[in-house]
Amino acid sequence: MDELVAGPRRKLVKEIWWSIEDNTLLFSKPIGEKAYHYRFDSDVWLPGRYERRVFANLIRDMYGVEYSDNRLLLFNRVSLGEFAVAVYGEGLRLGVLEYRGRSWVLHATGALASILVSIGAETVRVETRRRLKSKKIRLDSDREHVIVESGSHVGPAVRVGPGIYKVRDMAPKGFRLLSDTGIEKLVERNEAYLKSLEREAVGFAQRLDPGPNKKVYVAFSGGADSTATLAIAVEAFGADRVTAVYVDTGIEFPDTLHYAEKIASELGVDFVVVESGGVFWRELPREGPPSRDRRWCTAKLKIEALKRFYEHVRPRLILEGVRGFESQARMMLGSVTSSPVAPTARRAFPIYEWSRLEVQLYLAWKGLPTNPLYDKGLTRIGCVVCPAMHLFELWDVSRRLYPYLVESILERFAVLVGREIVTSGDWRFLGGPAEKWR
């Protein structure tokens, strides 16, 4: 195999401009229109229906006003607890949405308070000349969350004791809802950028062309990243040279296989399902629950099955939807590396430097639907019980959609490591074989 040339292993940063005129997100600086400028060094994306409803419901419960769950929002992953995202909307940073314990918590900003006041939220007036941000004050209220008003500013405050509230933030009055918009408008405003993005990714893949009439294989999980990579492969090599390879571990979401079959058919590529058989259930008693530091499931359910498949076809190029923004470990991979499943092949990542937002807009531009599980609350597509899952994905999404399958797996986990560890979600962080935890 030719010498591998890895991509840049640098800190990835994504610049986005939020146009105030038509409430759209832009990847290029607009000329002649007002826009807020943001730089993100962690992943950003458009939240799905589940996430938007969580945000809107919290606003209603906390402040008594209706904020539509169809508003344009942008999520940016931040480091806080089990799972948290910074929420941007109306061109402003609206707060942080955190999953804590078994429920969602919203840490609102003054900008959100200002917007909510503009659509009818009540305020509690505070007569003072001192700065209120981060201060504790006495209020005559029995609500858990209030919006305080002082002079020309408003801000969210949370009760920390009987009659005692802490003011989280303050912002000027006057922020308002921007115009209604949708993903179609975002695609229209960014079409030239998306064409350039595709051209660059296609060129990257073509430079690794394994040779005339040689098949190119795409690791196809049914997630957005692998769907975008499959579309790039078709543009680069033509549908007749592309094979989408899907691994059925036996504990996948049924929705995902149906989606993968549909996308492969729409793009006109060969679709291969590689089955791992009953390996998960056979290995579970000895290995114990897979964890984030010990994902034996990946090795035994996916890698071994793929090795058997690729041993017969001897691929020269395997494309995967790996993105540097997904994690620090993936950021260090570079865009080309060796393959753990096929020693004859290069393993390459055409969308390595893309954000999840770019993936979403690219798929919308190409007219390709995303996996419906995203709208139901999943942030990534994998097995119904996965150590990489966040607790809300496990309890609020996976178990709700497939209660029998999920409960049967968790019950086996409980027998091996104890019910308390399973209920808390701490099984995701265990190390060592099952015997260690019995």
C-alpha cells in the first residue's frame, strides 16, 4: 500500500455569522447586512424536534410564556455535567441546556429574558442602582424562576432560599424575535459554500482513487455523517463503483436499517449488510457491559465481522464519516489512516473537518432525509444500548421506543454488575471483565 498521508491534526474552529435581517446562519461573512459573528471550537448543529420541544417546554414551565418549538436554534456542545449545550437563537446566546440526573435544566441568559419579555413574560421590578448580575436579592414571589426588571435591563433569577433569589444575568430590554426561517432558507443562503464544501470533499476522495473500475466501500451506519460520506462517494466515483457496508450487530435500532436501505436505493449504490450473529449475547456474560473505556462490542460485533467480509473483497479504499469535531480522539486521527479491518485498504474521512451543521445543510441541499431517530432525540446513531449514549438518549429515547429490547439488555447488565450501577448509568464507565463487578 502507498504511504499514507494524514490530514492536519490541528484544533478545528468553525466561524458562523448570524444574519439579523433574515435570521439565517452563514458560513461566509455577509456584505452590507448586520450579523453577529461566532467562533466555535466544538461541534454545532440544528437541534431536532425533541431538543426544540425540551427547550420550549422549559421556557413555558419556568416563565409562563410560549416560545415556539419551530424557531431557528443552534446548539453548541459545552463541557458541563452529563450533557450540556449552549443554545443560540434570534442571533443571541440564550442559555445553557443541561441534562442533570433524570431531567433537563435551563440556565437562561439575560438576552433570553429580554426576548421573553417582548412576547409577554411578566417581570418583577427591583428598585436599585447597583448591578444585579450574580447578586442575591429579596423578592416577594413564590415562583422558582422569575425575570427581574431594573431600569433598562432585565434578567433571569432563580430562588435559592425562602424569598431569596440569585440573579443569573442581565441584558438590555428590547431584544425581539427575528423573522421566521427554516432550513430551506439556510441552504439557499449557503449554496455557494455548500458547493465548495462538496467540491473539496470530492477532490479529496478522488485523489485516493484505488484505480479504474475498482470498488470504493463506505462504512454506512445510517447516521448523518456516513450518509453525507456516501453521497460524496457517489459524486466522486459514480454510484456503480460504490458499495455501502452496514453492520447489523443484532441490537441496532430497526428504524436505522430501514433508513439505510432507503438511502442506498435512492443513491443507486450496492448495499451490503454484514451480520455479527449472536455475538453480543454470547460474549456478554464473560465480558460484562461494554463501557466507554472498554468497548469490546466494537471489536467483536463490528470489527471482526468486517474483517471477515473484507477478507474476500480485498478493498483498496474505505471511506468513513469520521469528523474531528466529534471528539478529541477523532481530532487527532487526521483524515487518512490505515484500516483496522482491511490491511490492503486506506481508511479516509472526506468530511473530517465538517461540523454537524455543515452535514445537516449538505444533506438538505442534496435532498437526502436524515435518520428519523434524530428528531426523536438521539444525538448519534448506534445500538439501542450503547456506552457512548447520554442518559437522556437511553432513558428518554431508546427505552421509550423499544422498551422490551432495551429492558432485556439492561436486565442482563443488572445481573452482571448490580442494579444500582445500571440504574445510575455508571455501567458506561466500568473497566475490566464482568467477573470484576460480581
